Amino acid sequence: MTYPEAVDVLFSQLPMFQRLGAAAYKADLSATKRVCAALGHPERKLKFVHVAGTNGKGTVCHMVAASLQCAGHRVGLFTSPHLVDLRERIRVNGEMMPETDVVAFVCRWQAEDWGTPSFFELTFGMALDHFVQTGCDIVVLETGMGGRLDSTNVIPTAEACAITNIGLDHQQFLGADIRSIAKEKAGILKDGVPVVLGSMRPEAQSEILAAALRTSSEMHFALERVQNMPSRDLDEDSPVDAVNRATAFALLEVLESAGWTCPRSAMEEGLWNHPAHAGQQGRWQVLSHPERPKVILDGGHNVDGVKLVVDRLSLLCRELGGQLHVVWGAVADKDLDAVLSLLPSDAMCHWCQADILRALPADKLQETAAQLGLSGRCFDRVMDAYRHALHVAQPEDVVWVGGSLFVVGNLLRDLDQKSLRNAEA
């Protein structure tokens, strides 16, 4: 079996939320526990940092993993979704799981009876097994959705937990309001395990505090530690990285107090250069070409994430004296009105759709946007919309590719990787 064949098996034979949405969601941990049992319970053989939240959890995980890696630890990192290659989800010291190991795991799964796991449940088991086999000192886990019933919550304990910003997303699974969603996220808290709280709404914080009392978890507030954090000036800093960095820094300090050494030099390198060390893409990823507009790739897709990105982009356009171009696509199972209403009315929009089953057709997106006063052309492919935006944009303009991580993933897949590295340099 080749690696492409193994990937095709996983995508075609397993329910996958990334493709199917609600049809692939399971509200219990039984299938994950069965996979772990078949693998000899790798979740009992590893040390973990567990992170949940609506916005920022992936970036916090990458920052923490990069810092611990720079401090000399062997660090496993499990995140989701992937943008181009499923192995992005499973990294050790920034390196993706080898293709040959994925093939071997898929062959083993096909030969044995592990029940009927979903794509997420099986790839999480794959990650745990890989982390054990490669001798990871510690593993940083990002929850997939929610917390209480997320597959990652089969771990028996953790060195530390963290919960980032909590907003309205996946309400059909997690609850209709902030308090309900916060209760689900707080489900990752473990007895006696310290927890770090990022910046969040008061009603969300009160739910986390109540959960921490029940688990006797020591509370650490990230924003109270900002004054102790290493600093660095960046011209292209993400609009959300300051908050994420504070949360990651607080987590690292908590880990230090538990015996995980991490010098300030390692923290600084990991907190500010996490994409280079841990491999994160698609979050305020800046591409610049001589005599071409500045391009920002950011897959923020809910109200909290989009508002912060739009505010930063508007400021950037004013600084450069140019116009904002938006290359935008969405999934069909999202309530778009609140998000689309945040887009500037004077932006030039280029509507598109990612090549996944859940993608909202570009013409339907255009119809919804038009009702909110937004205009633009439709394109069947993300790359076509991107090329058109570059063609009509002026050098002082800004092009934002977003609306969905799947849109960003399609573009990263289709861009020439050598040109992409040169643009980021």
C-alpha cells in the first residue's frame, strides 16, 4: 500500500467531520477507548498538556510545543484540522509523522477488529501510538471540538490544562449559548491538575471557575502574567497572537513549576517563531511579493475570530493606503449572516468554494452576501479567485484569503511551495 492509497482508505472508509459535518460527529468516547485498548493504551504511557477553547487553542498548542522543543524536550503535537496533508495533525519536534508509519498503521487497522471509529478517533489513536513509539517526553493535545466528549479527553490526567477564548461555534453540538459551550470545554479539567485561563467572557469564566472548584484545580489567569513575558517587536504580528502568547506563556510557567525546564530563551523563540518550529500554517500567514499586494492567509471563521482579523486588516489597509480584497469561502452548515456582516462594505470580494462536500456553493454565498450589501464575483475554485484578486489588486492593497480553513488549505495545496517559501521570507 502506498501513502496516497492509505490516505484514500482513511478518507473514504471513515466518517470525517471535515468532509461530512454533523454526520461524522459522535457524542461519546466509547469508540476512542476501543481504539486505545487495541493499541495497548498509549494514553496511559504519555505525559500531556491539554488545551480546549473556541479560538486560539491551536496557536497556543503550537507555541507551547515549540517552546518545549526549543528547551530540549521531545514533544509530540496533535492538532486539527489539517490543511493539506493529514500528517500535519501528528508531529514530533515539528516533524510530521513519516508516510511509511501512516501506511503501516492503516494496514494494521485493516487487519484487526477495532470497531467502527471515525476519522478523528482513528487518527488520534494513530497519533498516540506514534508518540509512544518515538519516545516523546510530553505531548501537547488540542481538542477537536468541545472538551467533555472530545476523543482527546480519554487521557487519564495531564501536567496542565488550558482553556482559551470561548465563543459561539458548533452550537448544534455544544449548546446554544456561551455558558453551555463553556461547560463542555471545561470537561477537560482533571482532578488536581492546574488550569490556565485565557481571555474570555465573564459568563464563560464563571463556568470554568465552577468546574475548577469541583476538580480542585489550581487556577492561573494568563493576562495576570503578561508583565513577566519576554517581549519582541513584530511588524506583522497577528491580531490575536498577543492573547494566545500570554496563555501559552502562562502554561509554560505552570509546567516549569511542575518540573518541565524551559529557559526564557526557549520560551521567547517558541512563542514568537512557533510556525518555523511547530509547523503551523493558515493563521495570519503573511505572503509578500515585490510590486505585489500583501497577502494574508487566515482561516478565522466565527464572529470572534473574524472581527479581530477584520479590525487588523482595516488598520493595515489604512497604513498602506490601499483597498482590502477578500477571497472568501464558507461551509454550508454555518450561520453566515453574523460573520459576513463584519466584512467591510468597501472591500472587493472574490467568492469561492473549497473542494469539500460541506462547502457552500459560491453563488449561494454571493446571494447571502448581497443581502448584506456586499458585492463581488464568483469563482468555482479557490485558486481562480486568488489569481483574480492578485490580477486586479494594486501593490498597496491587501488580499485576505479566509472564511474557512478549508479555503486556506486549498490555496496552500495549489500554490507552488518554493514560491510560497520565498514569499514568506
